[in-house]
Amino acid sequence: MWYNNSVIYQIYPLGLCGVPRTNQPESAADPDSPRINRLLDWLPHLQKMGVNVVLFNPLFESDKHGYDTRDMRKIDRRLGTNEDFKHICTEYRKAGIRLMLDGVFNHVGRGFWAFQDLIQNKQDSQYKDWFFVDFNGNSNDNDGFWYAGWEGHYDLVKLNLHNPAVVDYILDSVTEWIEQYGISGLRLDVAYTVEKSFLKRLRQHCLSIDPEFFLIGEMIHGDYKQIMNSEMCHSVTNYECAKGNVSAFNSKNLFEIAHSLQRQFNPEPWALYHGENNMVSFVDNHDIERVATVIQKAKNLPLVYTIMFTQPGIPAIYYGSEWGVHGDTGEQDWNLRPAFKQPQWNELTDYLQKLIEIRKNSHALACGSYRTVHLNNQQFLFERKTDQERIVVAINMSDQPATIHFDAGCGQARELITDTLHDFGGGSTLAPNSAEIWLMEK
């Protein structure tokens, strides 16, 4: 499938486009210069980097941050109009970039049109069964009824996905997104708590429209196969490896990330996700601290990204992190979702551009098996392999050179980052704080 050779670039449009944090009538975008057009300014940067998929976080009408939806069929007024976004999508697709949207189907905002009807009409509302409501209780907003919120957040009203009318509304909205905007997939917000019967119905519906449609489920803890299987999501967010990768460098202990990769992907039958190469690999996103903030030594950033791009999975970059932007979870996560006047470019961006090129053109990195080759606290070598190609990734996080002796299975390899020949005679010496990707001779 197309997504196996993809590199995803994640954009939070409400942040990048600099919208007011609260959606008021006066917050509407200037129709002659809609804020959403900033996404067009980003397109040359994405083309230069070489990414081929863009994931837009929520951009439909919402109360504040996008995950508190008011209307799934209307672009947020702070950004622009449906026609404005349709134009953006057309230009991105012309540039050869596939598009994915953030599907927020577990909950909506208090401003959601059906919930507003419930507030006004109480028991007489035709939408009262769209939510989990108790008219014998009351809410913190004195609505005259109690309702379920997502994980205790009552600005996020939980939808009743057992109600056929709710499911029909969502599926009809997704159909509109596919037909109007030409999207190729969805990231499913908090998929770990969404009704599994709904996930099955959603997958059937999407594949009936587009047999190559791609569903990524947000999954943080537990067995990813709860929702990543032949009936629900094609992929999940690999939080285990995201956290293990950064922690390994901060603790000077590469066993941490090696353990997770071995547990998930090694060739033994007991591996949790043996043969799964479509999980989403990342080191930061709109919910967690920027990797440049959390990593203790900036010189380790290229090494962290090398592992992310070469481990089994589909790599994803969060906007701004390609040039090392910092950000914490302050200001209700808005610090993670800043506006930029324009993209920047530096040595880290150059390095990621090279990793993107390598990843998109490697059959072994897209589809290959995983095997640990050599491991100690500060050096880590692993192999990705198919019948057509064999690649070995070598990491040295030490401040000193390290000579590694292992059975290379060949005399020479092409080092893909520098495009030079590498000779394995007498072992392999890795430079301090370095990463190498070797395309092994057959």
C-alpha cells in the first residue's frame, strides 16, 4: 500500500495559522485573506523536505482547540471557509502530497449543534440520545442534566456511538471529507477508548469508498492489537518506542529503545508485532513536549531521528521540530502548537531531508524484518532486511570513537547518509556521537 513508503508531516492548523484561542463571532477570518492560506506558504518547504503525506490536526468548527468540535462539516471560521480548505487540498495534491485528517469521533464540544439543542430543549430534544445524559442530575454549567465527558473533561461531551443516528452523521461527514477534500486517511483521536464496533463500521465504510484508505488509531498504552487488526485500524501511534527512544539517550542506556524494538518486532514468534511495519513512529507531536526540549543533549537529536526513521514503522515529523523548535505543555498545550511566520532550515533540517530520501527509497526500511545485531549501553546496531535489500543501522552515542566487531556478512557497504563506501575489514569504527546507515553488499 502507498503508506508503506510514506513520511508523514503533522500540522496543527489552528496553531500554525495563529487563530484566536477562543472561537467567537468576531474571530472569523478575513474572507479576502483567510488564515488557512498560510498552509500554502508551507508547501514549498514540504516539497523541499520530500515528505509525501500531510496530517492536519482538527480544523473543523470548534469551541477552542479543535478537539471540542461544533460542526464536523464546516471549516473553523477562524481559519476560513470550506472552499478555502478545498483549494488548499487541491494544491497539496497537485504537489504529490496525500492528505489525512484528524477524526475526532469520541466526543464533541459543548458548542456542538446537537448538544446546544439538548441544552435548550432538555428532555424534549430529539438529540438527547446522542449523548450519555441523566436528567436526575446536573452539570457544572447548571444545564439541568448531567452528561458524560471524556475522561472527566466536561468541555468534551462524549458521543453515544451505539446510536445509529450518531454513527450515520459521522460516516456521512467522512464521506464528504473524502469526496470534497480528497483525503487518503484519518488519524483517529483517542481511538483506544472509541467503541470497537464503531471502528469496525468506520473501516468498512471508508474502504467501500477507497480500498486504500488508511486509518491510524491513537493508542498510548496496552496491546496495540486491541485496535490494530484486520477489522479496525491499519496502524497505531507507537508511543512505547517514542518514549523509549528519547529516554535511552537521556539515560545513556540504549538498552531501553532496543528492548522495545526487540519486544515488538524481533523475528521470534513471541514478538508482539512481528511483521508489522505500518505503525507510526515519532518522537514528538501536539500532545507531548518537543523532542528538542526534552532531550538533554542537542547533539543526540540526529541519532534519535535516525532510529525513528529506520525502525519498523512509518515516520512522522511534527511541524517545526525539523529545525529543532522547543515547546512544553504549558498554556493548555498551546505552547506545543505555535504559529510561525515561515518555516526555517538548518543543519537538522538538512539531516532529516536526507533521512526522508533514504526512507522513501528503501524497501528494507519500509517492509523489512528487524533484528538486533550489536548492543551495549552506548552503541546499538540493528538490521532491516528483505529478499531484495539488507540495511544495518549503527548508532554510537558515546563522546569517543567505538570499534564494533560483528559478522557483517559482506566486505563493503554503501553508507547512505554520506553516500560513501564503508569497509568492514578489521571491524567497524564509529565516530563519536554518530549514526550510520549501511546498505550492505549482496
